Amino acid sequence: MSSKQAIVIGAGFAGLSAATFLAKAGFSVTILEKNQQAGGRARQLVENGFKFDMGPSWYWMPDVFERYFKQFGKQTSDFYSLIRLDPSYTVVFGKDDELDIPADYNLFRNVFESLEKGSATKLDKFLDEAAYKYKVGINNLVYKPARSLWEFMSVKLLIDMVKMDIFMSFQSHINKYFQHSKIRQLLEFPILFLGALAKNTPALYSLMNYADIKLGTWYPVGGMKAVVNAMTKLARNSGVEFSFDDEVMGFEFESNRVTHVKTRKESHRVDVVVAGADYHHVETQILPKKFRSYSEKYWKTRLLAPSSLLFYLGFNRKLPMLKHHVLFFDEPFGPHAESIYETKVWPEKPLFYVNVPSKTDKDVAPNGCENMVVLIPVASGIEDNEIIREKYFNLVFDRFERHFGEDLRPFIIYKKSYAHKEFISDYNSFKGNAYGLANTLRQTAILKPSIKSKKVKNLYYTGQLTVPGPGVPPSLISGEVVANEVVKDLSI
Ligand SMILES: Cc1cc2nc3c(=O)[nH]c(=O)nc-3n(C[C@H](O)[C@H](O)[C@H](O)COP(=O)(O)OP(=O)(O)OC[C@H]3O[C@@H](n4cnc5c(N)ncnc54)[C@H](O)[C@@H]3O)c2cc1C
């Protein structure tokens, strides 16, 4: 008997994961990818001997990656090696006011205690709660397909959810424990960069602080591309076929089932489609109106996670003043966060993040040189042009000059900027978003766009706009969750 044909749209982390699980379950799987390489938002840019991870650079939650490979009888070390970074990252609060965040927990506690007396003991308690949330959240909640409220209706789970402060805001939760503004900023940053205002984010997300402080910040040697390569190799070994440079343009239907997926090159007969491309793009540009699950009003009222203005930079010398991950928190958090999520304008005085992986990996920059990615989180859907980008480029380098007493611009030998326009043209991203939908309570679990189409019987979705949400580990999980649903519904 011939196996069922599955088409996965997009070779991002979620698409790669879904395809590999489907192949394992016996489907004949082809991934159709618009771009020329796998990885989606985690593609690699190689120019003049410099290698840049174009998107994610923080490897958090190593257990999720380990769990992924284990299900195929493998481990991450079969494909790539990991280095735990120490310091995990550095925070610049102002001139001569920098803080290295140590990997060792006892040293980390000392940092808190030096900022606020008594906070180390409070941190133990805060992290005990966060560990519990991580355990229940990662082992249980995030693997739910969230197709119905009934999935959450077990007494134990309801008790767990109350214990996890699902209805308290992340900000109130932190403020209950800590007073010092630097401590609050350190704990809020994973939320600001990945999702929503701390006051609108459920306290459940303190599980990210557990991931940060206890599980650590890691670097896959070769960068995030090493993870993409590992997943691509595993997919191919499991029988998945790839067609690159092959954008999906439309579907053919028989009543309410997709029978063929049409790309610029050809038409593929299918039994099931898993869309790993941006949900909004598939719904509004690939599906005819009568088959859409959500209205235009629905999409208009979604709160998007940020977009980003990025600069990929190559320097002709070493930069001893910087470390691998550096967060510039030398301006107040509040106004920047509001400009992303409330007023939706370019920030006046942005916070930004600098990634210099050549500090850890000698192969990502030519000898004696340094590569750097600058990331400024900004609202999705705002005007993006060269003049604005250049203004922010100079603003970042003026801030470097203020802190380090040196203008680093003359040493740049490679420069490329990237923002809304490229997110749209490269990934068909909704309003140029970088990270999908914001992690607010109203956009959690069953309140996210569903992993199964409400109108088309054999169409499913995966990736950062559906459950469980944005980030590389959630994308791996999303692929697994959707593959399980397909197998359950279509059992072959
Ligand atoms: C700048 C940036 C920094 C980030 N930093 C981190 C970080 O440090 N740590 C972390 O965990 N996460 C981070 N993230 C988030 C993380 O990268 C994403 O959540 C994750 O990569 C999303 O994967 P995905 O598979 O859902 O989507 P994508 O990676 O966008 O994959 C979708 C794929 O579909 C393809 N596609 C689109 N339309 C079509 C079509 N019509 N036909 C065929 N193919 C199509 C696209 O080309 C793309 O390859 C970052 C993201 C960005 C952008």
C-alpha cells in the first residue's frame, strides 16, 4: 500500500519538525520552501568570510532540543557540540555600569544580593516556583494541541494552572518579590524581547527565568545554523524530500479538502497539508476567502510580537570591549516597550541587543576580525526605510562611543541592514513581524489561531503564530504537536 502524501509548507524549525515526525509515522513527506536554504527566520548569511545567524542566537531550554532528537534515537551531540556560555550574557546599564551574568547559580545569587539585600533568598523561592511552572508548562501544557477547552479539564491540571498564577501578570509577580529596578529589568527582559508588556503577560512566563538562570545560555558551535543543519539531516535520513526555491502559490480543492498544492514550478497531489509558513499569509494569500477560518477583523485585532531592525556587521579588528551576548539597557524600559506594544512607533531611545559569536567561535569571522549582529526590537507594521535605519545605526554607534570611548564605525568592512521589508519579502511575514504573536493571556492556548483549519478538512498549521508560540524550542514542539494531530486524524 502506498503511503499518504504530506506536503509541509516552509522549512523553518516548525516545518522541519512536523515533516520529520510525519515521516517517522509513515507519511511520504515533501517540504516546499520559498527560499534557497532551510531554517526560515534562522537562515545563515555568509559574506566576505563572515557568517551571521540571521535570526535566533540564544540557545535556551537545551532539554527541549535533546528531547526532540531522542525521539529519533539520536542526541544533539550526534550532530553538533554545545558550549555553555559564562557569563551567560552582559548587561550595560550605563557608562562604567556593566553587569556580567554568571552561569554559576551561587555567583548569580551574589549578584542579586549585592543589588538588593535579602533578594538572594527571595530568588530561591521565585525560582522554585518558576521550576514548577517550567515542569508543568514544558512537560504538559505546551504539548497540548489546544483544539478544545476540554483538553485542560483535568482536576490536577486546573489546580496546577491556579498554582502557576496563570491569571496574575508577570509584572505584578516580579514586583511582589523584588524592588531593585535592575533586578526587575533582568527578569523582565526575556518577555520584552519575545512577546508583550510584562503587565499583559501571564506570570506563568516566569518559567523563562528558570530557563535563563538555571538551565543556562548555550552556544551551538557553528551557530544556530548547526541546529538547522542537524534537523535537515535528520529529516532527510527519515525520508523527507526538500524542494527549495519553490514558493506555494495556491491549492486545488475537492469539496472541503485540498487535493493539490500548486507552486511556481509544479502541482503536487496531497492527502494532508501542514502549513509552517506564517499563518496569516496562508489564510489570506493562499486560501480562497470561503475557506478562511479567521476574518480580516480577527487579524487586525491580534497583538503581534515585535519586529526587529537588525544590522549584520563585519569588523576588521577584535572588539575587546564586547562579550558574546550584550544587552544595552542604558535607557528606561517603559517607553521602549510602550512604543512596541501600545503606541506602535519607532522608539525614541531604544534598548538593543548585540551578539558577537566570534568571541566563542573562531570560524564565524576571518582571523583577527569580529562579526556582530545588532538587534533593536520595534513594533510590527510600522514604516521602514533606509533613512530610518541609518538613524538607528548611528544611534547605536553613538551609544557605543559614549560607553567605550571609541567610535567603532571606521572598522566596519561589511554591513547589511534587515527589517520589516525583508521579513515580508523573505518570509511572507504578517506586518513584518519577527516573532509571531505576542504571548498575552488573550492569545494563549485555545485563544491562538488553531493548529487545524476550521474549514478545510486536511489543512493544519504549525509554527510561531499557532501553539505553543514564538521561539525556537516552541517551534520544535509545535511541529511535534501538529504531526501527532495529523496522525490521530488520518491514521495510516
Ligand atoms: C531576529 C530574530 C531573533 C530571534 N531570536 C531568538 C532567539 O534568540 N532564541 C529563540 O529561541 N528564538 C528566537 N527567535 C524566534 C525564532 O527564530 C522563531 O520563533 C522561529 O525560528 C520560528 O520558526 P517557524 O518555523 O515558526 O517560522 P519560520 O522560521 O518563519 O519558517 C517559515 C518558513 O516558511 C517559508 N515560507 C513562507 N511562505 C511560503 C510559501 N508561500 N511557500 C513556501 N514556503 C514559504 C519561509 O521562507 C520560512 O522558511 C528570533 C527570531 C528573529 C526573527
